[in-house]
Amino acid sequence: MKQAQKGKYRYELFNSIGQQIIKGEWLHEGGSKVFSILPPDKLPQGIYKLSIAGTSFKRTVLSVVVRE
């Protein structure tokens, strides 16, 4: 996250048919920071959607490509 405001942020990862794979949240102290999102199991090859939303952060959806 780059220059994000302090607050609570939520994330969700969806597979190609819209099923939620993982979800979680973190409390950000503000500024720039790198966060790791680790699924409980190895993800099969494919394209996933990562949704991130926060207190003062408009929902953003990113494509994530997993290759073996």
C-alpha cells in the first residue's frame, strides 16, 4: 500500500467462478507498507481477483495470476 491512510482494511480473494478463497483484514498505521496475503493451501494455476477496501479507501479489485 502506498501512502494509505490509517485505518482498518479488508481483503478477499476470489477464484475465476466467483468463489471466495480467503478473506482477512489488517489495521494499517498509515503511510506506505507491504502486506503479504498467504492462502492456507497452494492455489491452482489460474486468474484470481483480489478485492481490497478500507475505512477511507475505495474498493479496488486487482487481477492476480498464479502460475505453477
